[in-house]
Amino acid sequence: MPEEKYVAVAGQPVASSQHGEAAFFDVDNTLMKGASLFHVARKMHQRGAFTIREAAGFAWKQLMFVLRGENMDDVHAVRDSALTLASGITVADIEALGEEVYDEMIESRIWPGAKALAEQHLRVGRRVWLVTATPIEVATVIATRLGLTGALGTVGEILDGSYTGRLVGEILHGPAKAVAVRGIAEAEGLDLNRCWAYSDSHNDIPLLSMVGHPVAINPDSKLRRHARENNWPVYDFRSGRRAATLGLKAATVGGAIYGLWRGFSRFRGPTR
């Protein structure tokens, strides 16, 4: 797939450009708490129908993502559901959905510490890109609202102004992120040895390993171990993450399932 289909320019650095330097941020559990794709799926409920069991399944996947980190089976399950619901929706509808998802669900979940890191790069003139498996429409909104340079995200196929429910290429995840970033580096004349990358997941080790300044944020156990072994900086913006008891987790699961189902009920629309 042509590289430009991943790219959405959102802004410019506020200082004179640091030639050859940039920073690349993962989104889920790195820039924000939880999985952005989960919130996209929830919003897409307006275009489909969920049972209580399906809603509970989404709530469980979101909770496990927050507590334990990324699990590709869960990511793919939510992605497939979102793609199915997107089939037949117009591009304009998806763009509006991205704005709503950010305003209602994502903005309040942005980690202040991660946002401050991105802003510091901008202040000294580095370009800042989001690199995420979330749909490019949502990634673009996040980048725009935060004043970042642009976004690389997963692209849905469009036919006659509407989404077909299929992907263009593959989900932008794991090794695919490294390929996309290398393409941006070549197009922008970046020296990857002078670039930064931030992620929470061991799945992004290929991306982290290709830059001169890899940083683990809110890392899962595998990435934390890898970062320690390779002397990478680690930032953890989660508070009390080890203090939760089994009882508290159980209560949280119940609350999440109930709250999510209430949310789905509120947004239920006609089945197509």
C-alpha cells in the first residue's frame, strides 16, 4: 500500500525544525489509558446491535487491556467487530465519529505525562507522529487535537464514499509499525538514530529497537524486562497499579460491564 495512505498531517512544530529528528508515539496505554479501538467499537454500536454478552465481552477486553497490557487476540476481535459495523458507513460519518470518540471518551484518558513528553519534543522543533493500530480517522483527530505533526494508522477500504468493512493492507501493529516509520523516515529525511519512540507493548519492540532513543511507557511485563536488559528509560504514569486486590478487580469488572452496557443501551440505533 502506498505509504501516504497512512499519513495525515495535523500540525507543525512550534520551534525551528530539528533536522532529521522526530518522535513516534504509540497511542493505546502509551498516550492514553486503555484501547482507543474499544471506544470506536462502542460508538459504532449506533450502526449495529450488541447483545449483553457481546457488551460484557468488550468491557472485559478493555479492562484486561488496562490491567495487563495488549493482547492481540482481543485487539483482533474488537477490530473485526468494528470493521463489520463500519460496512456501509460513509467517510463523513466516520470522520464525525472520530471527533465524538475523542470528545466523549479519549480526551479525559490522555496521560498528562505522555502528553508533556510529546509537547516537549514539539517545543524543541521535533516532529511528533502517532503510530497506532487504531483507525486513521481517529488517530488523525487525536493528533490534530494535541497539535502533533500527524498520524500513522490502520486504513479502511473505501468504495463510492463508504467503507466496505475490509482493510487496505493490514492492521498497523507490531512489525508493521516499524515498516511504516521507516517509510516516513525515508520520505522526511529522518535519521532514526536521532529519533525517539514510545510504547507500552512488547509487540512494538521492532519499532523501539530501530530508533536511537527508545522509551517504555506504562510497559507490560515483557517490555519492562526488555527495557531493563537494554537500559532503556521507563516511565510509568499509572498510579497504584500494583495495589489492586482481587476483590477490587472483581468489583471493577462488574462495574465496567454494567456501565458499558448502559452506554451501549443509550447509543443503540437501528440495526442494519
